[in-house]
Amino acid sequence: MKEYQTITEISGPLVFVETDEPIGYDEIVDIETPSGEIRRGQVLEAASGYVAIQVFEGTDGIDQDSSVRFLGETMKMPVTEELLGRVLDGSGDPIDGGPDIVPEERHDIVGAAINPTAREYPEEFIQTGVSAIDGMNTLVRGQKLPIFSASGLPHNELALQIARQATVPEEASDEEGDDEESEFAVVFGAMGITAEEANEFMDDFERTGALERSVVFMNLADDPAVERTVTPRMVLTTAEYLAFEKDYHVLVILTDMTNYCEALREIGAAREEVPGRRGYPGYMYTDLAQIYERAGRIDGREGSVTQIPILTMPGDDETHPIPDLTGYITEGQIYVDRALNSQDVSPPINVLPSLSRLMDDGIGEGLTREDHADVSDQLYAAYAEGQDLRDLVNIVGREALSESDNRYLDFADRFETELIDQGGHTDREIDETLDIAWELLSMLPETELNRIDEELIEEYYVGGAESEPVEAAAD
Amino acid sequence: MSQATQEQTVDDDGVIDSVSGPVVTATDLGARMNDVVYVGEEGLMGEVIEIEGNVTTIQVYEETSDVAPGEPVENTGEPLTVDLGPGMLDTIYDGVQRPLDVLESQMGAFLDRGVDAPGIDLEKTWTFTPAVEEGDEVSAGDVVGTVDETVSIEHKVLVPPGYEGGTVESIEEGEFTVEETVTTLSSGEEIKMRQEWPVREARPTVEKQTPTKPLVSGQRILDGLFPLAKGGTAAIPGPFGSGKTVTQQSLAKFADADIVVYVGCGERGNEMTEVIDDFPELPDPQSGNPLMARTCLIANTSNMPVAARESCVYTGITIAEYYRDMGYDVALMADSTSRWAEAMREISSRLEEMPGEEGYPAYLAARLSEFYERAGYFVNANGTEGSISVIGAVSPPGGDFSEPVTQNTLRIVKTFWALDSDLAERRHFPAINWDESYSLYRNQLDPWFEAEIDADWSETRQWAIDTLDEEGELQEIVQLVGKDALPDDQRLTLEVARYLREAWLQQNAFHDVDRYCPPEKTFQILTAIKAFNDEAFAALEAGVPVDEITTIDAAPRLNRIATTPDDEAEAFVADLTDEIESQLQEQY
Ligand SMILES: Nc1ncnc2c1ncn2[C@@H]1O[C@H](COP(=O)(O)OP(=O)(O)OP(=O)(O)O)[C@@H](O)[C@H]1O
Ligand SMILES: [Mg+2]
């Protein structure tokens, strides 16, 4: 082990050390303060003669007399199935008073990229029991589907509802032909959330017994910000181990990615880097991709990593670099909406800007139901039309609108109250979701359902012939 | 870059001085700009990007964790090249042309580092059929023989550019590996099936011509309103989730190119997996053979090393040029050019270069135009004509087209397909905004469409454009007063325009029939809507109220033409127009 007492500069989260031996890029460092405290760090730049170190737990208390030990390896996460049921801090050390973790293996936390030829395309429907998701933004195993929210909105409740209710219905998993169903696990990573929010999660995990099959990483608001840059990597290293070596279907929840990005910005500023958009590092896209791309399935392996990262959009602005770069990487997004929330719609999901890009291959005959894709398309088109008319109705009033326009307005209202507003504890089967959708679509004349195959209209349209009394007789 | 060149290592090795992410500096390295070097104990592949005195800066194509100062750097003395020869089709490469399936067999599901593999299989033998005889004169670019590379593509073995040429001294039919000599010339030059070419340099041609043939895409809004030429350039910018990738993939599947080079540049792993899964199953609409037989994929996903992302577009276009030299029409899709620009920005900022607009290097515009300049309709050295069409996706931050990558791209490309989040939200796909988009090839391609599809092609299209324009203006009024306040003729125009949008412009990429629409059918749908328009206005003239005209039950069936199988569409349209006519005429 190489040990130095040659700190030349301390600046924000960074420490510069003179060295006379080669130190590897990304190598892990322990810094011992004069008071005997140990701080963990990582080499950000390795030059001959000096290195720059990023200190995870903050640099306060470090002075030029502190000693710096280079551990000769990059950062590792000790992994074992025994992690299930445990609560760890943001750097992976237990904080639940339980026994020490005896690792089975130690994995590099910077995961290697999955070779695209080795991936298996995700197409196994996960039923979340939430109509707005199952019906119109379907989640599949191995997908990365973030929740775009903002401060003060119930995104945590939604994430918990999904974690509680998520199942893979019989038919969908039979298709795959795997006899022994793999087990389900949750790996939860908190980054900079408040203790109160953390309790909300922990209480729910404990109450529902989910904790036993969960691994929890907690970096709270008052924990060091720089530590947040390693937390998601610890989380995903654990998730990959459970999924690809122990056959679990792992659901990863990361909250709040906004705090993670703030930490990145802080380090960038300390290094005096040329900032990118709105002060965030120019490499933030690549950095986030290295997190989000660690979701998926691998050919020939049982398990899967499904990610639901949560982020709060600063100023409710979806063009802010954090949601923007995330949206460019993930496979869709679910928007939690302030207006719907204030109308007490629960969960307040705005489906229009929401999207699941992996939906098309995960739904349809034999997977969910034959009419699923068409129904979803038609719901989008009709709800968008109703939304447009709401703007108009504010100006001209309902009376000035045609009968057809009024139908779309009614549709939009009932769509929100009957399909979306199901409540935080209602778990709906996909059939139920689609049946409600047909109830709503049947408010519109059959001829307007131009996104839906004619045979499907015949089969599912509620009311059939009597809804069109005029036509035939008139002539 | 291949192992085959590794032997030439010269004795100009250096020592690592510093490591910061993908950027490494070395001292005492005798190297030229753009030389490929092997970095560190593990021999990670890199490229020289700056030389200042004794210090050489290298961008490394692999992860650099644990690499330390003091480790060696070895120079190959060669620029970054690709291997060209049979075996590139039906293959997927990373950004520096390492075949991903070979890497998987060597290191498993996760991409490790320090592994190299030749771009084309050096052991495999191919049946070489001579195209010239002993005694024939050949020069650079000439075809000396052919190889059946895939069921779709006959690979032409060319005299490499830069060869002096001469009389053929020996040539023989038979089984050869790509490294064996298949032809010797009087000049002493030997021709093998494999050649190399530096990726950052365009391969030579005789001349560039004005494109006059469309790259028929099978997408109604593109062929119908904003056509791309064979040899043309197009940009498709749009916010996330607006349909760039779906459109690029539809083009890769259905465009009538001979060869498709699909470059996934800094995007999602699953999207590449989807292509790898789908293309071998899907038939090429032209030949009926599996699509993969005409396709070369390059995948440098967002989590793969950023320096290799910078080079992947060059690897792609060089491969495209090589097939162009054989006389093929090649289409190259790059998804997304913004990720490439960001890779430049990232490297540039690590070099502490003076940043230009939004942190991008000052040479951004130059790099973009150099790249798109490699597209075109060409006359090759061997007298054949070949083309490269380039379609670049652009991912503007916040969906704002005023940013540097979009703006600099628009200055170069001639076709602009603007994606619109508003259309995408209401699931109007492809979400291409018909007001903002344009194609500067439209006029030069009209003669082709009029000769091959219908003499009324451009006239009918103009009618559609006018109707959509009028709708746009009327919509502004509707937003203030409601539809019912408009006079009857304007309400009818809105109804016709709605059919144009829903029955013609919209196209579902996931519907088995609708995903590909031959230009004949594109025209049929349009004429059916036009027929409805003409009959409806005649009825209106005759005093029929607009509410009765728009509620005839034949009209909504216009929306069903798109999903009617291509060979039934003509009859369906004929029946439908008859029915519309009779239902409308019944009313007066
Ligand atoms: N022609 C189409 N037909 C049907 N659906 C489409 C079509 N085009 C786009 N979509 C829908 O839009 C979604 C997003 O499209 P796509 O993945 O191409 O977006 P993108 O612009 O490439 O986004 P990003 O920049 O994030 O990569 C698709 O998953 C699909 O659901
Ligand atoms: Mg895309």
C-alpha cells in the first residue's frame, strides 16, 4: 500500500496529492484526518507527480497533515444474496445494526457495458395494476422507465404502488417457457432524500414485508453530496449480481436522480471544468447513460434488471437538462402532473407526454389482449382532442361547441375520473383497465374510432347498433 | 483497425504521463497526428489527437480505470483504418469496427477491454469469380472479380485506390481467404479481397452529380411531401420520444437502397438489439431476402467509450463509400449525430481547447460538413454510378432547434424532417411537422414520380399542401371561436384536411401492412381523398348542408386504405370512391 502525507491543495470535494509512484486512474483512496477519521475518495486524474482525488464524505476536517493511502484497486461492491433484507448507507456499509456482510464476490461498481449482441430484447409485460401505466405506457421486464415529477408531488407513492403491485401475469410468463418462476427483488437507492421521505419508503417496505426481498441504500439529504455519485453504481452492481448471477427479477428504484446530478455539477465546478448547459457537466449524458443503460435482460440468463428512476424537475421544467438528458436515454417516461394532483386525481399521471417505448412488443394477443395497442392509440388521440377543446371552451363556452366537440369534452373528463383516478391502493388487472377504456371509447361514435381495427370495434364496442339510431332509417 | 497490421509496430514507444477519463497524455512517443496507439499494460486502443512538444495527447477507445502513469504506449504508425472486404454485411461492429459477436464469444455478455479483433474474418474462404482475364488492363477502382457476399449482394473485388494498375498477369477462380492474393498485375501489385482505408479520409471518385432519383422510403409523408434523393442528405431533429429512431429504422427496413449502413451512435443498447433481432426475420421489400443480407450495423451505445463514439460515424461512412465504389446505392443512417457532436465536445474540453458555442469545439461546423460532404451521387473510377444517402438524427437539448448542432446541420443538408412533440403527444405518427419540414430535392425528383407513378403526382401533391395550409390558417380561427362559427365551405375544408392528416400523413410503423407503403399506394390514398373533396364540394354547391356531407358513412373508410394490403388497395379505393360518389349524389 502506498501512503503519502503530501496534500498540496484542498478545494471543495477535491484533494490534490503529490506522489512519486504511479497511481491508477479511478483508484480508491483512504484519507485519515489528524483526528483519526477515515474518508473515502477516488482518483479523478492521475498524472506523474500528482493526483486529484474526489472525496466522497466531504473534505471538512482534512488538512495538509492528513495521510493518504492508495488502496491499489478501483471501487468495489461486496455482493452476496445475504444483502437481501439489509439497509446500507450510500457507500454500501450496513447501518441497520445487523451483522457484517460476508461477501461472496466483490464487483467493480463501474459496470461494463452489456454487449448489444448479448442482450435479450425486453418484451415481458409487467402488470403494475395502474391503468395509466398498464393500459397506455406499459412497463416490461428489463426496461428503464423513469418517473418525471416535481417537488411536492406524490411520486414516491406511485413508485411504492408499483413496487407493491408489480406482477407478471401467468400467460405472459408461460410464453417464455420458464418453469420455475424466478424470484422478485427490489434494490432501492436513496440519494439526498429527506429522512421523512426515507421513512415513508421504509415503513411501506416493512409493513408489506417487502424488506425481506429488498436491499436498501440510503444517502440522505444530510449525508455527503459527493457520496451520491457512487450510490447508484453500488445499487446497480448489487442489482446486476442478483439478476444475472442469482436469477432474480430485480426492480431498481433510484430517487432522487436530481440530487445525483447536483452532486455531479458540484464536482465539475470544483474541478473548474468548462460547464455544459445550465452549469451541468458536458459529460452528464454519458454519465447518466452509464447508470440507466444498466437495465435489461441478457440472453440465456434468467433474471432481469428493471429500473424506475425518479427525478424532480427543477421549476417543473421538462427542458431542464436533468429530465431532458434522462428522457434521451431511458425507454420512455411517466409524468406526474401538478394540475391533476391538485384535482385530487390519484395517481396524477398525465398520459399525454408519458411514453413507454417498449410497449409495442410487450402487448397484444397472447401477451395482454388483442385490442390493447389500438385502444391505447385511440385513447391518446381522443384525450388529446378533449384537452384541446378545454382551452377553447374557456373562451366560447360549451354551448358554442358542436355535439361532437361536447362528446370529446365529456370523454376527457370521464377519462380522468374513471380511468386515471383509481386511487393509490387499487390494483387493476389489465382486462379491467381495457374494459374501462372501452366504456369510455363507446361514448364516441364507432366511425370516429379510426385507430381501432373494425373487427375489434365489433367485438368490444359497448352498446353496438343502438348508439347510432339515426342513419339507416332516415334515407 | 485490425490485428493484421499489428506487426508493423515501430520502435517509437512512449510512456504515460497522465490519465483523465478517455484522455491520456504520453511523453517520448514518436507519433504523427491520428496514429493509432496501444495504451498501457493492457494495450488499450487509442488515437493521437494532439502533439505539443514532447507531449502527445491520446483519446482512448476503451475504459481507462486503473491505468497509471509510467505504463507504456506503443505506436502502430498507422492512422485509424477499417478493414474492407466481403463479410461486412450481416455484421454488427462497435465504433472502431470490432465485430461485437466475436467480442461476445471472447469475453462474454459484458464488454471488457483490451481485446482486439479484425473487422473481417481472416480465416473464412470465399468463392472468387474473376471478372477480367489475364492480359486485360486494369486500373485503380476496376472490378477484377466478384464474391457472393450474401444472398442479396454480389461483392465486387476492386483494384484498391492508389494502385498504379497494369495488365492482369494471373487470376483464377477458386476459394480464397481475404488475405490471399487473387490477382497479380504487371506492375507487381497484388490484389487481395481485403483492403484498408483510413476512416477520416473520403475514398476517391471521379465526380459528383446532381441526384435525380428518389430514395423511395415507403413512408407516405416522406415520399409524398418531403422526398429524399439517392445521394441526398437529410436531417431529422426532434425532442426525445418524437420518433427519430423509429423513422430511421423504418428507412433502414424499407428504403429502396442496395446497402444500408446503420450507425447507432451513443444511443440505447436495446434499440440495437431490436435491429439485430428483427432484421434477419424481415424481408427486404425489393428482393424478398432477409434485410440483414444488405445491412451493416455499427453500434456504439451511450454507455460504451466516448472516444469510440466519436469515430463510429467515420467507420460507417467509410464502409458506405466502399460499397458505393462497387456501384451500389447506399443509405447511411446515423442515430444520433448529436451524440457524436457531444463526444467531440467532451474530448475537446478535456484537451482544454477554447470552447465555441455551448461548449462545442470551434471545428464542430467543419466536422459536420466534412461528414455530410461524403454523401452524394457519384461516378466511380470504374465508370459505374453509386450513391450515398445520409440521414442524420439530431437530438437538440430541450427540443430547441436553435442549438448549434441542429443549426449547423441545417446549413448543410437539403432535406429537413422536423419532428414535433405536440404531434407525438397526440400519437400522430410519424410526428413530422408538415409546416416546418422541407425537401430541396422536390422539384428535381418530380419527373421521376411523374414518369414512374403518375403524371398527376406533383399537381395532386400541391393540392394536398394547399389544403393543409388552409387548414392551418382556419385552425387559428377555430381556436378562438369554435368550428361551428365557420362558413360551410371552410368547415368542409377542415374535414378534408383531417382525412389528409389521418388517412394519408399518419402511418403506423408497427402495423404489418401500414409500416411500408409503396409510392403507388401513397398516390392512391391521396387521389381517394381528393375524389372525396371534389364530390363533397360539388354536393355543397348543390345546396347539401355540410353536416350531411360529412356524416356519410363511406367517408371514414378512407382511414382504412392504409391498412388494406397493397394488392387489394386499388380495388378498395375504386369501390370506396364509387360509394362516396353515390352516397353524396343521393343527397341532391
Ligand atoms: N411511425 C410511428 N408509428 C408508431 N409509433 C411511433 C412512430 N414513430 C414513433 N412512434 C412512437 O414513439 C416512440 C418514440 O419514438 P423514438 O424512439 O423513435 O423516439 P426518438 O426521437 O428516437 O427519441 P430519443 O431521442 O429519445 O431516442 C416509439 O417508441 C413509438 O411508440
Ligand atoms: Mg432515438
